[in-house]
Amino acid sequence: MKKYAITLAVNRQSHALLVSQTASLLEILRNDLGLTAAKYGCGLGECGACTVLVDGKAARSCIIPARHLAGHAITTLEGLAADGTPHPVQQAFITAQAAQCGYCLNGMIMTSVALLHQEPDASDSRIRDVLAGNLCRCGTHIEILEAVHLARQRVVVTAQLNHVSIED
Ligand code: FES
């Protein structure tokens, strides 16, 4: 099978790879790069377990051919923390104890990060709408929504603090 030489930028690191025509980003992340936070659920782009950020936007890595992503910035759950400090959304999920089996959490967190990055003051109904495409079979939706609300407060407060410090 023909292979394509590509360079992928994942979590601020470049990776030179040989990929097949049909290899999904999820396959490459998990099998070639050892980044296993993104999970295989449906393989059809419908459950959200495989969500990563592509240029800051939530994307379903199971249905995106890796060879199409050269030149794009890919962020996985492993790349969210900075200097060992969890991202505010990760911390909110820990605080709200929003995990049961944990299989959906990668997608829930990555989708929430993308949403709050684009819409830091997203309404409750907007959060529900956006997360509706991420499936959780354990039923921890109440805690997950609580976590995103908590993260929204932290993101808004952080933005306000940054604004103050910039103006000072
Ligand atoms: Fe990608 Fe379900 S595994 S959306």
C-alpha cells in the first residue's frame, strides 16, 4: 500500500511520519505516537470519544485522514497541561468528580476546551447543545455539565485577571 510522508505538529512537537492513504488521525496518534487519551468509540464520527483540537477547533480524529493534516496544529488531551498544571477545564472535571468509567472524558474535555476558547461566556443551553454530540454511557451528564460551568467561571475569571494585569 502506498505511504505518504507527512509532518504532523502534535502538542507543539513535529513528527515525521509515513502514513497510508486511509490511516485516520486517531490511528496515528494512538499507534504511532503513543498518545492514547483520544479513544476509539464508534469510528464513525458520532460519539466524540476521539475528539482532539485541530487549529483550536474540536475535531473527530477517527474520520480525518492523517495525511490531510500537514500544516495544522493538533492538540490532544496530553497537550493541555502546562508545566504539569492541569488546564482549567481538566481541573474543573477533577473538582466536579465528573468521571465514572472515563471513556468519554477525553471528548467531553476537548470539546469543552474548544467551546470555552471560542465562547468564554457560553450560555448553559449552548454548553448543552455543543456537548450533546458527545456520548456518555455511564450517565454522569450532571457532573459533566457542572464541571463545564465551573470551568467557564475559571476561564472568565482568568481572562479578567489577565485583562487587569495587561492594563496595569
Ligand atoms: Fe470518533 Fe466515535 S470514535 S466519533
